[in-house]
Amino acid sequence: MLQVPYIRENKDLVISRLAKRNIHAAEMINNVIAFDEDRRRIQTELDNTLAESNVLSKEIGNLYKSGQVQEANALKEKTGQLKELSKQLTEDLNAKTTELTELLYKIPNVPNEIVPAGSTDADNEEVFREGDIPKLHEGALPHWELAKKYDIIDFELGNKITGAGFPVYKGKGARLQRALIAYFLDKNTEAGYTEFQLPHLVNEASGFGTGQLPDKEGQMYHVTADNLYLIPTAEVPGTNIFRDVVLNEGDLPIGITGYTPCFRREAGSYGAHVRGLNRLHQFDKVEILRVEHPSKSYEALDGMVAHVKTILQELKLPYRILRLCGGDLGFTSALTYDFEVFSTAQDRWLEISSVSNFETFQANRLKLRFKNSEGKNELAHTLNGSSLALPRVLAGILENCQTEKGIEIPEVLQPYTGFKIID
RNA sequence: GGAAGAAUGGCAGAGUGGUCGAAUGCGGCGGUCUUGAAAACCGUUGAGGGUCACACCUCCGGGGGUUCGAAUCCCUCUUCUUCCGCCA
């Protein structure tokens, strides 16, 4: 959520930057400013009413004490009127505040200056590419065929137990999953991130804190009996660690990492793009999260990108990095880099990581602040990224590392898998 | 799941209808003293709104109510503690 004072002071900038998202925000922004003025006017009026009635209450107390009951009762009439008035004003204030907040909820983050304008993923800007796309042997297969051939992932069994999008990993497939999780966590820990194990269900307040609620409710699985939600990403429990927190400046920066399964309803997805591991209802992901001083957050974003790069280099997978255009940028993000691994047998790129700087957009909603050098509470910047999402990395490994003898496990993973080949 | 108790500032912990944003202690910050430090002493130290700055308003787990007036009384929710039951 954007901050009202920021909008007020940077009105034109906000409107022109939001245009990068193809949003014509002038009317919304003007309304924010108008609603906020209304709100402050009502607030002042209410404050004055309350002040008056506080004074009278004290007088009444004093009159009772000195036995002047008649006079006290006379004053009571007056406070009765003030009470009516303040009740009305409170209602007005609440209504106006709700109106303002609901509007603010609808305004996405202001894109960074370097975000390219554009409307679809075709307008994303490729900023880096590395790794050779392998020449596959005759009869090379897409990952879902390989999964079947080597009996390491059973999609039908998942259908039987749960439904589409819940694959069952078996034997070396299951072991490879565990190896990837351990390897990613170790890499992140080496880079200074602290490992966390987080809840896989969150309450409503947490859903609001990271912005899944109220609007994107349909994307999460909802456990109605207890009013809890299955997490769509570790970002939700991970970021909510910092809800209503005031840090010391010296606590920054903070880096945490955690593995969680992720649950997404993905209503409306269908066709070839959901084939195999491309899009699932349950998948595994290792996430990295940072809380940064506002002056350091872009440096930190670059650091996260560099970190994810090293992992992909070690895995020797062909990948590229995209700077997302305004139209493809997530609602809460100011700048996002997507990592995509090349799926050689499908001849397409698969997103495996998304690294973003949210600046104060999440922190404002979360009330995540730190005490700055002036002793004032100031909103911190939050960032996060995947390092990495498992299924598509797995798809990338299966397809790119296939040989006629079998799947050759990348060297860095072998200590974790305990085997060199799936055959 | 049942019973009882509790939730107050960074922490500990008073406060059961007005003079309470809230005693006291610890911690933090500033100072005096000291060659320096410690100790001691003095001062200061919550958040949000509002204002040029004051004033002023709100907040004692969340929500609602009673009252001229609520940290204090009532209802409700949440969380925690102890006891019982069940259990990986």
C-alpha cells in the first residue's frame, strides 16, 4: 500500500510511473488526496468535540465532589449533545477512512524508473543470458515423458489421491527433490541467510499483511473450519514475521530463507502450459527474504540476483534474466527480475525465480519499521525472491541433462542425491 | 475437548470508576564526578493522528457495551499459563 503523504507530495511522478503499468491513475490519485483531506477535516472536528466533552467531564467530577449536584446534572445535558455529535463524526470518519483505504488497496506499487513500459511478457527486457543450450540426442523427451520412462514422478497417482496438479515423486525423483531443497538451503545459508521453518497455514491477518487478501482470496486454498489459508508461497509467513515490528537500525539488513510447499488453486489454467511440472497446485520452493534500509535496498536486490545466478551457474543450466515491464510487474513490486530456465525439449523458457524489491509497499501495510538515526520510526524496505522453485528446475534438469544412458545429475547435487545418474 | 487464572510502556511490575499515558525497578539516551571506566547522583526515555510549531485527540491483547467520565465495570473474541482428558 502506498503512503498518502508520498502520494500527496509526488502526485505527478506517481501518475506518470503508474502509466508504465498502463494504468491511468490520475482520477484515483486525485481521489486519494481528496479523501485524505476530508478525513483530516472530520478528524479535527471530532478531536475538538472530544476535547470539549473531556473538559466538561472533569468539571462534572469536580462539581459532584463539592456537592453541587444540580449544576453537575445541568452539564450532563450538554455532554449528551456532544456525545451524539462525536458518535456521528466517528461514523463519518470511519466511513471516509474505509473509503480511502479501499482505494489505496487498489493502487499498485510505483514502478522504479528503470522498469520498461509495456503491457505483456513480450515487452520484458532480457538483461542477461548464460549457459549453453545442449544439443539433445535423437529421441530426446519432454520432462513428463522422462518422468514416466524412469518412473520418478507419477502424475496419475497424484490424480487418484488428490487431483490434477498434485504429482507424486518416487524413488530417485523424491530423492532429487530432497537434494535440491537441501542444496538450495545450504547455498542460501552460505550467503548469509538464516534458515527458518515456517507454518504452512496462515491466518487472515497474515493474508492481509502480504496482500493476498482481500482481493486474491480465490488463489489460496481456504480451510474454512478454522479460517486458515494454505500458503501460496513462503513469502506470506516469512514476511509476516515482521508484521507490527519496530527494528533497531543496527538489526538491518536481515536475510532469511526457508523451504515450504506452496499451494495455489490456479483456477482457470489449462492446456499445454499446465502439462507435467509446468504448473502445479502443490509445489516446493525455497525462498529468500530481506529487510533492508531504504538506502540499501537496490544494492541488495542486485545482490540477490547475483546470488541466484551462482546457483544456476553451478547447476549448469541455460537461463536468462528478464527485467519485467510495467504490465507484467506484480502488484506489490517496484522492480522485478525473473529468472527463466530453458526447457530444451519443450523449446520454451520456464520461470523459476522472481526477485523483487517492494520498497515500502509491503512494509506500510505490515507496519514494519526501524528506528532511524534520528530516533524516528521509518518504514523499512522488503525484498524477496525464489531460490528456487523446484518443479521447473527439475524439469530443466531432466530435459537438459538427459543422455541416451539416462539423466546425468549435475555434479553439485551428487553429494546430496548419492547417485550420479537416473537410469 | 473440560476447568481455573491471566494479558498494562523495550523488559519486569503497580494500578479496580475522575487528579492515569499510567507508580516503581531494570534497560536505553544525555549529563555531573573521574586520567579513563565502573559505581553513585541528576535529567530524559512509547506509538499513531493533527499543527509551520504548539494546542488538542486516540491507544493499557482485539471488538462491542454501561457511564457525564473506563486500564479499572459488563459482553465477546484471541492468545498465554496451570490442572484434567486425548494424542504424533
